[in-house]
Amino acid sequence: MASGKLGQALTAREIFSLVSTDLEKVEAELRLQTSGSADAVGQIAHYLQGNGGKRLRPILLLVTCRLFQAPSPDAIRLAAVVELIHTATLVHDDVIDEARTRRGKPSANVVWGNHTSVLAGDWLYMQAFQIALRQRSFEILDLLITLTQQMVDGELLQLERIGRIDISEPDSMELIDRKTASLFSACTKLGGLAGGATSRDVDLLADFGWNLGMAFQLIDDILDFTSRESVLGKPVGNDLREGKVTLPLIYALDQATADERAAIQTVLDDAAYTRVPFSQILRMVENYGGIERTRLRARQFTSKATELLAAFPDSPSRRALQAATGLVADRDR
């Protein structure tokens, strides 16, 4: 991509550089907030925090805040809050999905077991809310409580649909809304609140984050089919193996033959690619345009996100958020 001069796109490194000092403070806050807990909680938190995470959600909050002012100590704490919530969801999701790896390393449930991991995830959620409570803001607490309810609702909906082949595009979008886009939206809304934005600007930023989150997850669904395990940090084709029918496959199923649908159902029943190889499923998804249709849908969301940013004056922070939409759509992990 182009260098970070006025009017040009920023690279991921340049986006990071805008908030690198802020992120150091967030990391210190995360260490502080998990150091006084039970040993297992601190170990799991530090294990995941040091496991290659990109800190995308805190970065979104911090860059959004910088549209209006430099992040205050309260903004730093809120950035730690969203990362703690995200970490808690990863711990719980890996237990529910019986995952074996996370970012190329054994997942927390493999290392510490399900019981300890569930309790650690619960503790991380409660710690996030305890930090947020210190803001003495009902608006922030209401936002975070609503967010957590949406994410749990999304997980419950996903569990109800595990192993089902009759998943529609609206079903898929509903899950993405609740499990991913809601957190992105909360990050950008919190950034606006921390920066002292007007209610109109806060709403615009929440909408921007939601569209970015929708695109992010759709690209994630594509990468589950097209990436490599060494890049993705987990086995490819994992969603279908876990019983999840995502949008690329939903689009392919629109045109699939009876035999092809039966092959997909076999993978769902087996929870493995033993009788039907992953390469066969990938070929079908590609042949029916499932990858490209999903990519087009993701670009519609990133286009909307970019359009929403036009309401804000030009600045390094706005250009960073604009660049983030392109980086989300073009990422390979």
C-alpha cells in the first residue's frame, strides 16, 4: 500500500504507529488487571495476550477516540475492557467448539482443561465490568451489558444451528451481527464517547464499527476455506468440521446438486473430513462462486463503512480508519 502521506492510504504498520504509545499503556493495564487474580486466570490471560493477537479492538477504540482528542486514562481503561471481553469470548468459544488450537498454539482449554478455562473466562468478563464500573457512566455500562447479552445470544443461536444444512443468508448475518459486529460497533462507539464526540458522531461511529465487523467476519469465513493452517493459526475447513455452515457454503448450496448436498451433510454428520475430503468441498464452493459472492458482500459493508467516515474532517485518525476497512477486506489471516 501507499505511504502514510496526506491523502494516501496508511499501511497496518502506520495505523499501529498512531496508537503505539497508547497500546503500551493498554498492555500495562491488562497486566495490572489480571495480576492479582488466581494463578490460572493470570496465566490464561497472559498466555492469550502473548499469543499473537493483533489488538484490533483496542486499536479501533483508540484511533476512533483520536478523531476528537488524545486518549485519556479512562480511554486506555476502556480499551483494556474491550480486550478483556474479547479474550473471555475466545476462551469460552474454544471450550464450546472443543478447539485444539488458537493462533497456531494449543488453545487454553487444551492446556488448562475446560473447567478452569470456563471459570477464567467468567472472571475476565467480571473484571472487564468492574473496570468499566469505575467510569461511573450508565451509558457505558448499558452498552457493555447489551453487548455481552448480544454475544451470548449469538453463541446460543449458533449452538441451536450446529450440524444443520438448512442455514439461510439471514441466519448467517444474524450470527455475525451478534457475535462479531456488535463488539466492533461497541469499540468504535466507546472510542467516540471517550473522545467527547456528539451523540450524532457517536451513532455514526457505532454504525461504522458495525459495518466493519460484518466485513471482518465475512472475510474470516472466506479464509476458513482459502487460507493455510500455518497462516490462519488453526485448521482450514474448521467451521464445517465444527458443524457451522457459513456464507460461502450457503451461497454454494443454492446451486448444489443432491449428491453435493449429501456430501456436505456427511461432513456435518462425521464432524470430520474422513469420508468426504475438504478439497472436494472447497472445489464445490469455488465452482459455485461462494467465495466471490461472499467477498462482494464484504465489500458492500466496507464501502458503507468508508461512506460513514466521510462525515468526519480529514485527519490521520480518519485516514487510519479508512485504511482499516481496506486492510480488513484484503487480509489473509
